[in-house]
Amino acid sequence: MKLKVGIAGYGLAGRSFHAPILAGTNFEVTAVLTTNDVRKRHAKEDFPAVKIVSTIEELCAQDLDLIVIASGNQVHLSQALTAINAGIPTVVDKPMGINVAQTREILDAADSAGVAVTTYFNRKWDSDILTLKRVIRDGQIGKVIRMDSRFERFRPQLNPQSWRENNSPEDGGGLLLDLMPHLISTAIECFGPANLKSSSIRSVRGGADDDCVLVLAHETGVESILSASAVVGAPGPRLRVIGSEGAFVVNELDPQEALLRAGKAPKDGKWEEDTSSQAFIHRGDSVEEFKTDPGNYASFYSLVHEAIVNKTAMPISPEEILAVAQIIDKAREINSYG
């Protein structure tokens, strides 16, 4: 059963991370909200029959089963509230709100209206995270002590066209809101609830925050060191998890992002391409390759589809969404760089 979906925003998030996965997971993209002429053209190239609208109110009037908010962070609150008030199930790209207050306002509005809402923590379906959960479950590296999880890049020059790199935190800019929600949500997924122990957030290039390191202490006793940075000339491994009997290491990013940027997409909820990562188990001088599970962002939208059709729970719970937002707010509060 195909469901009709409208996408608010058709930049990188809307075009590359949502539209192709929706179309490959039993959704029909029937409407797109954008006022940008280039993005209007892109939407028509991708979906010739799509209806282009210029306001969120027009989008909500298109007889939709789902709305995906993939606009700039600064309008997530207003657009999500409009969709919820129209009674339409809604996915909000991360972060759901710029802060805890906005996040709670969206969740409370959805709860009061009886409308399903969730946010796009798609990295929980990366190959490395899916495999790590199996490594933990099977005791492959003994008792886990610490995880180093990174999205580190080397982009020493600001992109003047990128609102994420130039907007203030109050307007939704910076890596703390862009990439850190993925790192926090996956850490909580693997090791459970956590408290923030330390926070370093700074701007190196003169724009929005571009170098962030958070340390979480999980109730299970695991420590997560999370790094999101655009100024690392020698990026560390994507994932390094230390256990009492070895270490699980993944050096490169899950391949799904590169596939999506290259115009590839899943079909019928599955990838035809290889979406597994290369991983290793280290035990001192002994290093062996470890078979990984394939990543699949389509799993997120398959669960959203099921939630709409069968009234089951959305894939990311309100409690988890709030937990991530609270850690981000706390990170600004205790930031060692003020």
C-alpha cells in the first residue's frame, strides 16, 4: 500500500536523504515545498508528476499521509506544528527542535492532537551501528568500557552558501545540531541512557560551531567520547569500541550516504548495492576482519509506514528524542569554551 508523502525542503536533506529512500520504501512523493528555482527543477527531474508548493499550509492541503520536514532547522518548529495541527503524521529531520523547549513543544502538540511524529535518527541503521549491537550482544570483545564515535572531516574553509556552517546556534547552525544528534542517538541506542560529563564546543573557522567533543557516562558503565568536527586534518576511525577482551574498529563511514549522493536508492525497502562496512577486531598485535551487517536507512521509513498503517509506534520514541535534545542543551550550558 503506497502512502502519499510531501517533503518540506528539497536541498541536500530533502533530495538525497529523504526522497529516494521514501520512494524506495512504499511511499509516493506527491508534493514538495520549495521556493528555490533550482530545487523546483530538481524535484521535477526526480518526480515529474510532483506538485510544487510555496508554503507549509499549501503542502498540508495536498491530501497527504505523511509530511517530512527537511527544511532549515530554524523553521522545524513552525512547520512541524502546522503539519501536526493539520492532523498529518510528521517526520522532522534532526534536530527536531533547536533546543529542548522547541522539541518538547512539538512532541506535546503531537500528543495532544493524537498525531504521530518522530525525528530522523537514520544513523541507527548504519552498518557499523547495526554490527556493533551484534558485537555487544555476542560478547565478541568482552565487557565494553569505552566507545570513540566520530564524524570528523577536513574542510578548513567555510562554505559561504551553507546556512549550517554560518548560522548562529539560535538560528539552527553548527555541528552540535547537525551531526552530534546522530552520535548521541547511536551511543544511547548501543549503551543506554547517559549523562553528559564534559563538553567542548567551538568555532575554529569563524562561522558556526565546527569542532565539538562530548563525553557521555552511560548508566551501564560505558563511556562514550563523541567528536563532530570539520577541521580535523587526520580523521580518526569512524568507530572504535574498547572492550575487556579486544576492540571493534570501523575506519570509514557507512556507504549509504555516498550511494545516495551518487543518485542510488533502495528498492522495495532494500539496497541492491553492498551497504556493509569494513570492520576489524583488534586484540593487541592480532587483527582480524569482522563481517558486518548491511546498513539500511529504508528500515526507518518501513517502520514509519507501518506506524501510519497499523497505528504502531514510530521508530524513534519521544523519550529518546527528548534525551538527545537535553544532552545538546546541557552541552551548551557546560561548554568549556563558553
